[in-house]
Amino acid sequence: DAGVTQSPTHLIKTRGQQVTLRCSPKSGHDTVSWYQQALGQGPQFIFQYYEEEERQRGNFPDRFSGHQFPNYSSELNVNALWLGDSALYLCASLLLVYQPQHFGDGTRLSIL
Amino acid sequence: AQKVTQAQTEISVVEKEDVTLDCVYETRDTTYYLFWYKQPPSGELVFLIRRNSFDEQNEISGRYSWNFQKSTSSFNFTITASQVVDSAVYFCALRMVWGSQGNLIFGKGTKLSVKP
């Protein structure tokens, strides 16, 4: 039973570029949430996708956008990268909202 | 607004010592869930426990135990007879029952180092 998988593991970008991160949810899960974890901080909720639509969004600018595909996998896109976007980006999936979320290993994004 | 505070940034203990990680939360909602997650160096957040706001019974799972006190808005986590494998960052998190869609509000985490 595959858990949540994320790709790539690490990524280095320069300021102003854009990036796409990918997530495959745990088998049987249909909802995907994305979190940003800056160094030394707890994860912060970015947004959640369900039925291919953004269902809820945290306090992040429009530079952060996403997509969910019919197979429930998801992408996180960030435009106009700046140094402050350097972080570990975590994807989590769940089936029912009252159940615990299952997290992937994350993508570590470094902005130079 | 909801908030989770983990006042202990880092804790260092020697193997076999007991250690308690503190968590204080703020919410005006009467129904909510509290969680603890473990984050090893690999980065994955590993689910440890979930408590709902109606259940104040303490819970024990092997060397782990949790003390939920609604009166002080605290949900503390104790590791008994710590082991080197317990070294990780531990996060306490809060989730509302209504309107959260399952999404979590995390504290800043406590880094636990267990030395042999």
C-alpha cells in the first residue's frame, strides 16, 4: 500500500523562476492538502484540493496555485520565486475530513 | 483565531530518561481535535495520536502517554524511558471540527535529542 509520494525530493531555483511540485496521495485517498514548512517552523497550510477544485486556502498569495487531476494526484505551482519561498513543501492526503492526514516526505526547495 | 504554542524549542536528554513535551492551544470553538506528529530527519510527518475535545481521558501507548487538560488548554506528550530512536522534531497540531476540511494548525515544534 503506497503512502503519499512527492517529487522531486530536492530542487534548486533562482529568484523570479517558477516551480512545479508533484504529489500522489495515499491509495484510496481523494483529498490533497499542501503545507509549507520554513526552517525551524511548523508546517503552514497552503491549500486543499478535492474533486479537482481548490476547496480551502490558507494565507498565501496568488503566486501559489495548484491543480488536482482525475486520479487525485496534485501539483503545486509557485511563480515569481523569491528567497522567502525556500522551505520544505509537504503534501498530505486523506479520505474523510475527520481522519488524520497522511504526509509525504516533502520536497525541499532552495531559492538562490 | 486558533493557535498552538510549543514553548520548548529544543530538549536534550540522556537515554532512559523520561521527557515531557508541552503543548498549549487556543481556540474559541468547543469542538476540535488535537494531534501529535513526529518528524524524523527524513522530513515525513508521522501521525502519533488524535484526541477530540470531548475526550479528556489520558492515553498510553507503550512508552508514549498523553495528558489532555481542557481547563488549561494543554495537551502534553510524555516519552518514558527515552531511546535514541525517539530523536526527532515533535509537532502538536489543532484542527477544528467544523470548517477546517481536515486541515491542521501546527505549533513550531520541539526538537528532541536523545543521547546514548
